[in-house]
Amino acid sequence: MYVIFGATGQTGSAVADALLEKNQLVRVVLRSDKTAAAWRAKGADVAFADLSDSAAMTNAMRNADAVYAMNPPAYNLANMFAVARGIGERYVTAIKNSGAQKVVLLSSVGSQQASGTGNILTTHILEMLFSDLNIPVAFLRAAAFMENWSSVVKVAAEQGILPSFYTPLERKMPMVCAADIGRAVAQAMTEDWTGKRIIELHGAADYSPNDVAAAFAAALRRDVQAIAVPESEWQATISRFGFSPEAVSSYSEMMRGFNSGHVVFEGGSHVQTIQGQTMIADAVGKLIEAQA
């Protein structure tokens, strides 16, 4: 039995779908019954738990051969790091009490760093907490999400520009899509290992903002040029996403970390490196189709 938290989100749903495609027994953990019927129709078992309720989390993990754990974004709250620590502590308690056999935690590029990474500090915190578990644990550190470019689909289509916080515009960096994360997590959950394991998930290739703009141009059949958003405009721009002032500052620190080269994969002989299979052109096509 493979237990999936965050099944209504991008990565959790991708993990559950990938496991169901492998004809595995899957239990999705939901906060409400809104999507329960749809998951049952796919063949999944359903449990209900909020990440504020360690007892319900424990019950959801009963008889789990492996658990997929993730930290949902809390960009609207003042202290996402305290929220992440609380969630991590409840995960650890529930995992210990449930008897779950192993766990795969969704982490992030740069999570080996203890500072200067903005939002990514949340996954660093969870990695530290999960390191105390005495069962096999895998930290799947994913590259930047291709899906994050969905916020600029409209402006690319209407104005022919691709605003980017990433600079310089020609610098290539790892990007991966949620479907590839789902496949990588599903693969890890069905494998056997001992101790702690770090998996760094790159995309099929590295891409620059200019490459992303070219993918939008091809899909939209119009000229699209990447433009760098000046740091002086970051606060106002990010605030429009509904972020708290604290989250705006944290997001800005993360972007500075990417642009300075501080937020990168750790690498090394102790790390397993794998690649996704989705090209940016395919991902952009799906983003445009989803908003059409």
C-alpha cells in the first residue's frame, strides 16, 4: 500500500496516477470528500486527514509500505517556516506511530543549504526532521517547476513578452515538470533501500528564460521575448500573487539565490542524479492549452 499526501495538488496527483498506472495499491489522503469519488473511480483507496491532525495522519498511514510526504505552500501566511516545522514534526510523529515502512519526501534543489534560499528553507527544515526517522527515507530534490511559467501565459499571448525573475536571461538551469516528479517519486516508492537517500531530479534538459520564451513563441505562433523583471519591481509583482509581506521577502531571497548560483544541486558521489523526460516545448504547450 502506497500512501500519498497532497493528492489534490500537482505533484501528489502525479505520484498517485503514476502508481495506479503501475497497478499498485494506492491510498490518497484528502482533506475533504470533494474529489474522493473521482479517486475511487480510478481505483484508489481514500483516507481523510489534515496536516494539522497527527492522529488522522497516523491513521491514514496504517499498513503503508511507503509514504509520499510534501509540504504544501503557505505563501499567504506570515511565517511559512514555523508552519513547515509544525507539519514536519507531525509527519515524523505519524510515521513513527503508524509503522510505515519507508518514506519519500518531496524536497527542492538547494535544500542542502541552511540559509540564503528563501522559501526553500522549508524543505531544508523537513529534511532535517525526517533525518531522525529510523526507516528508509528518500529526499527527492526537484529542479524548478516548469509549471511556474503558467503565470505568464496570458502576458506572453497578449503582449509577446515573458517576464522573468531569473537572470541573466541566457543562463540555462534545470527545470522539471510535475509529471516527471510523479514518475520519479513512484519509482522510488516501489524500490528498496536502506538509510537516507538523496535523489536530485533534473529535467530532460536545462533551459534559460530565452529558451522558455522561444517555446512560447513556437506554441503561440507569435514573437515572444524574455525580459528581466528589475529587482526594484519584485515586491510589487510578487504581492499581486496574494503572498504575505514575509513571503514576498522570502520569495525574493530565493530568486536572488538562483541568480547568484547559491541555489543549485548539491551533487557528489552520495547523491543519485536522475532526469525527467518532458521537454519545455511540451510543457509550455500544456500550460497554454490549460488556460485556453
